[in-house]
Amino acid sequence: DVAIAAPLPVVGRDVLVPLVTGGEVEYAALDYGASAPCLQRVWDDVAGYLPYYGSVHRGAGYLSQLSTDLYEQSRATVAEFLGLRGDDTLLFTRGTTDSLNLLASVLPRGTRVFVFETEHHAALLPWRRHAGVTQLAAPSSPAQAVAALEAALEGSGDGPRLVCVTGASNVTGELFPVAELAEVAHRFGARIVLDAAQLAPHHPVSVADLDVDWIALSAHKLYAPFGSGVLAGRGDWLDAAEPYLAGGGASKAVSRDHVEWQSGAARHEAGSPNVIGAYALASACRAITEAGPAALVAREEALLARLRARLAEIPQVRTLELFGPESARVGVLSFVVEGWNSSRFAAVLSAEYGIGVRDGLFCAHPLVRHLLGGRADQPTECGSPDAPEGQQNLNAIRVSFGLGTPVEHLDRFAAAVR
Ligand code: PMP
């Protein structure tokens, strides 16, 4: 029971929810892995800017210029937060799914993509539309993941190849050995993209230090609202490909039969950009930097240790993990409860305790099925509260938290599970 620092202020902490058992209670948001609450600081910054926004890169008026400056400053802030190299391109997107689909759309002809089947569907599926895909079985340890990639890349030729890897699993919270995987990819002449949707909200990330070629993430998991995200990294494949979207902003000169496209970020940011989303994301990056990422990581590790110790005392709880209990992880944890249907369990946590968690397969069907002992090639049926007996663990429960989570919420959760 070490002392745990206060959470950072987030909006929505004062939401009261009615309980079926009578009365009401402060909502305990423990589904940060899906979407984290907005930092108060982000709320304040966005509220201060809303009266003044204008269309970026277009108008001659004062507010258009102000917005263009803020948009480009936001790009620089996020680039610094992610430790980008000087010649990297940072694109604002709609989120991680959009970012990875964008990258898939610019792959050179004949690219082969290597991906662990433990990925979130956003990192698993976009490649199938544009490239040949080699799926690697769920690894049993970080070292085995590195060895499996090495074996797969060995003799894979010298055509364009891309490795896609998650930084932290959205199901188990476990960290993947990104720097080691990047080293292997580059040794074999392949490139690598990091899905940092779950990593960046919990850990400082440096694209340059990890030596990954691209990074993708979503603002709504990084304490800013929905609708913006990032794809950042090497510009060559981005500049060589057709724009992701055709339209204004991406085009430099247009005649009846010909279009000359922009290069750099503009090439793939057609349409009026989401300047408020970019500004909100940059505000979150500034707030995290000022709070000190190391202190936030230490606080989260203390919360996680406390939660895991409490859950370990409950024999019916089985935590899902790929690499074993000693592996490094973020504040994301999935489990099943013996004798319980997971969806019913989550519904009871909500209705009787005011706790919001997630249940299901977390958009990572092959991984969850693997962890529940099912075969990865079987069709998936999501359990429901009314699933017949014997099907209770076709899905799982996920609890996830972060820098706005007070200790009391996790204690209430552990007591409710007990
Ligand atoms: N990758 C991972 C690891 C995720 O957890 C998620 C969101 N659950 C995504 C990608 C997709 O992010 P988004 O829904 O914001 O596009």
C-alpha cells in the first residue's frame, strides 16, 4: 500500500450514475483503453479557441491565419512529443484505424506485410486489401516474438516489406519489444510501423529512439476528444503514392485532364482539416509533458500493482496474458471470472456499482480466442448476457485506466469483483 500521487484533473469526474440497488454513485470510468476522458487542460484550451476558429490554409482573414498557425504549431508540438526525426512527415488523421488504412494505401506495389495475429483489427486488417500478408502466430514471450519475426523475414526476398506491431496490447496491456523488432526488420531491409494507440497514453514514445519508420495513434485514447489521430514517419512512400483522399488541399494545380498533387503532409490531408482535433491533441501532449511522463508511468505502475494484488486474492479470476505475470505492461488488464458470463458480469459492475468496463473480444478476435484456449480459425460468437451455460467465457472483461483514475475507483472495482 504505497502512497499513490493524485490523478491529473479530467472532465467527467463528477458524473453521478443511478444504481439499480437505489441511490447514485460517482461514475468510475475504467475503460480508458476504449476512450480516455478528456483532460481538464484540453477542455480549457479548446474552449478558449472555439470562438476563434477559421478554415486553415485557405482564408486571408485574421481567424484563418490564426487557425493555420495553431494547426501547424500543433503539428510541431505532437512531432516533438513523439520524438520524430527532422525529416519525418506528420499527418493528422481521424485516428489509428484511419492512419493504418492510409499507410496501407501507399504501400509500393508488391509489398508483403508481416503482422502478429495478436494485433487489434485496425492493425491486422487494412493490409489485406493492399498487400500480401504473412500472419505470425501469437508469441509466447517478447524474445519469441523477436525470433519469430527473424524467422519470417529470413529468406523473404528483397521486395518491399513492412512489419506492423503494437506497442502495448489492447487486450493484455503487455508491452511488445518494439526496438528489438525494429532492429530485426531493418536488418532484413524491411520497414516497421508501430501501432501506439495503447502505448502512447501510458508511456513516453520516441520514434527516433525506437527507430520505427511510422507511428499511428488516436487522440481519444490520449486524453483529447474523438476525431483526430496521427500517422507520422518516413515521407518517401507517402510522397510516391496517390493521395489517400482526392480533393482540395491535396492538389497543387488542376486542369481539365491533369492534376499535380502536393507533397508532404498536404498530399494526404485533403479537405478542411480537423484543426480543433489537432489542437486538442497537441494540448494533451503539452499537459502530459508538463506533468512529467516518468511520474505518470510510476503512478500507473503503482495502481496496476495494487489492482493485480487485489484480483490475485480472488481464486475465480483468471487474468489473460500472453507473456506471463512478470511481463512489462500498461494499465490494461483482461480477465474472465469462473462461472460467470463476462457480459453479464460487466453489466452488473455497471448497474450495481457504477463502474464502466468493457466486455467482448476487444476488436482482437484471434488474440482473445487464443487466450481463451479457442482455435484462431474458428468463427467467433460474442457471448451475451443471455448466452447459454457453458458459453460463459467466449468473451472477456477488460479494465483499463490511466492518469485521471483515482485509487478509489480501482478499489471499488476490486471490491465489486470480489
Ligand atoms: N490499435 C489498438 C491497439 C487499439 O486499442 C485501437 C482502439 N481500440 C485501435 C488500434 C483503433 O483505434 P481507433 O478506434 O481510434 O481508430
